[in-house]
Amino acid sequence: MKKLNTKKWTGILIVSMLVATLGTTVVAAQIIEDTGYPGLGVRLQFLRKLRELKHAREELKQMVEDFGVDLPDLSRGEKRQIAITVQYFRMQGASREEIRDEIKILLIEFGVDLPDLSETEKEQIKAEIISLLEGYGFVFVELTEEQKGEIKNTAREMFRDGASREEIRDEVKNVLERYGFDIPELTEEQKGEIREEIRTILLDHDIELPDLTEEQQEQIRNKREEIREIRWELLDLLRQL
């Protein structure tokens, strides 16, 4: 059986999902580029951007492996099946929790040994992290389903109207603050402190994270930010198709 050491699977899964294949589309982009087929415009940009996304994901995968992070040993087909499953349940309007459960089922079928956290453990970890953030000036309130729906609709409508990611993020923050949230501006030093304290909380609950230096963590954060930027550019190109 493929074994994931202790309770690393959640963070490792996020990294693993970033390397889902885009093979067929990338080949198509190369053919179009080599033949110089005229009149493709935005479509060619879109395909090139997909190739850029695939390359960035491969770089991230290689980076974390070089840092000694033990990724699940999944085949190309298994990774593709996970990616397709995620896309399907998103189209069905499934929640994050429902999608996560489906991924867990698939990983177990693929032979990955997943640790199990009880609902009590999850709630305790969540409460400790919220308490930590409150110490840095965060204020949280419980949102109603109607309020959650308003936030999602606001973000969706702004995206359709061509708003940038920063504009959408700022507006969502404004809505949250109107509901009573307080999201303080933090220094880089404070952000680093929070990351370390969250790591300590997880270790206290026997959830082991990869032992990375601050420099390595920064490299991973930068690469993930690069991937997010590419995905945002892809969404912008999709609006133009």
C-alpha cells in the first residue's frame, strides 16, 4: 500500500493537485504555433497560457520534491481522474467538504493510506487557529447561508463584468467587514509568526507538515502565487473567447 507518513496528506494533496496533466491541449498549442495558422488571436494566447501553467505546475512539483516533501505516488491516470472528479463536482455545485470527501475516497481506492481526524479534532484545531488569529486583531462572525450566497454572487458578477482579482478581493473584504469581520493589515514578520504558530498547533494534534526552511516556504509561496496569476490570466482570456 502507498503510505503517507502520519497526517501530512491534506497539505501534500494540495500540492499534488497542482500538477494535473494538460497534455493534449499543450500538444495542440505547439502544433498551432509551429504551423503559424492565421486568425487564432485569443485562442492561441489561451493555449500558450495553458502551456505556461503546465510548466509552472511541473516546476512546483519538482521544487517540493527537491525539498524532500513526500508526494503521493500516483500514476498519470490517477492524477487525471482526481482532476476530472474535482471538475465534475464543481460543476454540480458541490461544497468544498463534499469535493474533499470524494478525493479522499479516490485516494483510498488508489492505495494511499490516509489518517483520520474526528469531527471533534477538526473543530478543536479550527478553534485554536481562530483564537490565534484573534490575538493578531482578526474578528470573525458566523455568516448565514444568505450572506455566504451574497458573497459568492458578488464575486461571480464582478468576474463576469471583467473585474480584476484584486478588485474582487477588496470588494469581498468590504462585504465581510460590513458583516462584522475585522481583517487587519499584517507585516511580513507577523505573517511569519502566524505560520509558525499554526504549525505548532498542528504538530500538537499530531499533524506533521514538511520540515521546510523559511526560504523554501517562501519559494513555494511565490511559485503558487505565479500559478494563481496564470490561472487568473486564463480566466480573463476565457472571457474573450
